[in-house]
Amino acid sequence: MKWLVVALVLSACSPAVTETVTPPSPPPTTTPTSAPSTTTVPPARPTRLRGGGTAWRQAVANVYGPACDGDRLLVPPEMREWATAKDCPVDGLAASAMIAGTTVAVAVLGDDVLYGFDQGSGFQIVAARVPSLEAAYYGALPKTVAVIGSDARPGEEAASSRADSIHIFTLDGQGRGAIVGVPRDSWVDYAGGGRGKINGSLSLGGPDLFLQTLANVTGLNYDGYLLTGFEGFQELWGNVLGGANLELDSGLVDRSSGANFSAGFQYFNGPQALSFARARKNLTGGDLQRSLNGGVLLQGALSTAQHLGPLALPSLMQRGWPWLVTDLTAGEILALAALATDTPLTALANAVAPGRIGTAGAASVVYLTSGAGEMFGDLVDGSLGT
């Protein structure tokens, strides 16, 4: 009976999340007269995975079993209640890692990829791209997070220093997204009262005050934030990702930051990436161009993650976790990473909120223009433009 199939798989799968495909209407719920009342649920398809641990392999098998056999009912319902399996995969690879008491795991079976986490009570599948079942979901959409690089030096607290780099990272779940830089010198109203450069709200009240200030300025709802300092950035870029290749349209020299780069395609290690991110004195656009360069770095990091593939994500998260300050759970970051690595780089716009250079007292600041408001409004759906 169908409710037995649902009960079988719900123990290994996630609560309701946003769908990215529209399932066909389910067949009638009445039992066909030809089916005997003693019909039993067929066993889960013997999906063969290497790696990932027994519990994760069973969770994946439970997803495929009902879809590929018997009533072809796929649960959880948010993934697709009724699916027509065109080519059910059997063999695949899996990987898992422990992060702060949570196991995150990925399984790849042909073109199918499933992502899940377990906090000790069974795996929940938080994202999946399953062409064999014509299904995909990534949790609540769109996804919007603040990516913050603070100016904390080694030994300093990233969460109580100024925000040196600020980017809004959005994904719409339909194959598009955006990286929008917010100039660190933007003159804004603080959520806790008073005015100042937006970067000062981090040192004034930590990530919570900063995120609320950013939300007030942009009018966007944020899933959370990802924050690191100078040392963390170098570790994440150089040792966790292993560096990345960037293509520069023009050369860049800045003695203050240590940047000394020629135009063209080249490899950046951790220290080089940090010097590129901090360079501003010789930039024509100043703080605005510096913010755009930060988006180039985020695109480069994502390019490397996509090249490494889904099975690398658990290890990347485990090794990167000590260098991050975040209010996102491991499961939420895994779902974000799943969608980010599935989004083509060519569909990920890099832009900076427009502003004009001015002064506030003796300080040089950036006043965001009406164009910034229009850009933020465009981001509500998780992407820029139509």
C-alpha cells in the first residue's frame, strides 16, 4: 500500500522544501480491483554505493527503491510524489565527513547527485539533482547569504573587526544567480541606531548587527552569513581549495597590499588572492572596483569547487569549517553548496551596487545611489535581470 512506501522512505529523507519541478498529477488513490488487498511493498532497489558509510548508502537506496520498483512512488513528496524512472542507476560513489557533530554526505550515481546530513537521528536529504527521476530540489528558494571578509589580522577576532569585503550571494534555483558587492565605505543608518560606514557595523555589534543593517539597506531577506578574516581567507583559498586560476583583464600593482599581477590567466595562491582582494590604491574605480574584484575571487573559488566535483564537498566543508564564522547549519551550507556548484558560472552575474564618492565630516564615504536600490530590488528573486 502506498502509505507503507511513504513510511519506508520518510525515515531517511528530509522535511518539506521548495520544489523546482512541477510533478504530474498523481493517479487516482483508489485501489485497482485487480490488486489483491494483501499487496506488500517491494524491497528497496539494491543501489550499490562505494563509500559514505552504511547509513547514508541505505538512505540513498531508500530513495531509489520505491521510485524504481513497485508503484514508482518517490518520497519525500517535496522531491516528487509521482515519478517515471527512465533509467534507474545502480552503481555509484559516496563521500561523507563529520562537521561539529553533524555528518554531511554526497552520493553520485551517474548523472544523479544527492546531498544529505545526519545529526544522529537518521539522514535528511537537503538537496538533489536526479535526472533519472526527472527531479531536483535544493530547499527553500531563492537563497541569499552575506559573504563577509573582515579586516581581522591573525590573532584577532573576525566577528569583532570591520567588514573589509561585503558581498551578497544569491541563487534562484533556476540556473541563475548573482554576486553583488556592497562598497565597504557605504554611508548607512545602523540597525542599532546612528550612522556610519557599513563596515563599522560589524565591529560595533558583531555579525547580527551587521546583517540586520545590511538587510535594512538592501531590503532583502538573508538566510544567514559566512564570515572570515585575513588568515581564514588565505587558508580557505590556498589550503582548502588549493588555490584557483583567475583571468585578469589588466595588470594590477599595489605596494600597500602586495599585489603585483600581469593581465591574463594565472594561478593565485592564498597570499596572492588576499593581496588582490585588498588592492585599491591604483584602481581607477577605487572602492567600487575593489568590490568588483572581490566578486571575481568568489567566482574563481566556485569555479574550483565545480571542477573538484560534488564528492569533494564534504571534505571541503570539514577542512574549511574552522576558518568560518556563520549562523548557517552544516545542512544549510551543504544545500547552498549543492545549488552553487550546479549553477553555471556564466549565469552568475558579478556586479557592484552603484554609488558616488563623497564625504561625511572628514571621512571619505560612498553614498549609494537610486541605482543601488533598483539593483537590490532586482535581487529579490535570486538573480539580476530578466
